[in-house]
Amino acid sequence: MNLKIIIIIVGIFIFAGILVFILKWRNQKKQDFSEEDLSTEIEDTDVSLSPPPVIKKEKQSIGEIDIFVKDKKISTTDIMDQEIRIGRDPTKSTIIISEPIISKLHCSLITENNRVFIKDNHSTNGTYINNEKISEQELETNDIIFLGKKGTIKIIFRKKS
């Protein structure tokens, strides 16, 4: 029984010694890299820091569309270098027009080489430019687009120069 107690006491002393050694070692490392030493090193070093140049590619508007529902202008949208999908379904369309004459994904405006094209997406009621039914066509300034033959949804395209 006495031997067990001696072994436990020796183990506690060994553990305490290791713990003290680790703590002293950590304190020594902290002193080696104190803030004073670092600030002295930085002051002695000639370093000029400047942020890297930021090159922003500003998106240019290729044109714009005015959207009318029953002869009332509801919005003006810039046409950038990205596809715009027009339809009734908010999960498929960029521009949502909640009118029964509009298909879920009625048509798309597509840009290519600073030109704008409109494509009918097999809509039920068709897409018309200047009263002519189209499947896909390049848009010109002041083209009047009707979504459906009845003319309740009108889009006027203007190209920016």
C-alpha cells in the first residue's frame, strides 16, 4: 500500500514538472516575439504598401426597353450584356408580367456583339415586332414588340449609341 502511494506521489511530481516546463517554454516564446521587437523590426524595414490597382469593367447598357400593359408604362429596363427572360413564371423569368396572354417563358432578349435579338420561346400567343410575327429577330431602335396579337402588352426598344 505504501508503494502505491509513493508511485502516485512521484507521478504527480513528474506531471507537475512537465507542466512547469511547458509553461516556461511558452512564456519564453512570447517574449521572443513581443510587440516591441516586432515594431522595431518594422520601423527599420522600408516597406511601402499600396493596394493593387482595381480594374473595374463597368457594364455598359446596350439599350433599354419600356414595358406597357394596356397602354400604361409599368417599367423601363436597361439591357446589359446578359439574357433577359420575359414571362409569367417568376422561377423562369427575369421580367415577370402577370397577364394571361403571356406564356410562362414567353420570349428572351439576347445580346451579342453589341446587338440585341429577341427570341420567341414557343409562346402560345406569339411575339410580334411591328405587327409581324417572329421567332427570332434583331431589334432596331424604336421597334415595337407585342407579346400576343391583341396588343395589350407592348415593349418599345431603344438602342443606346
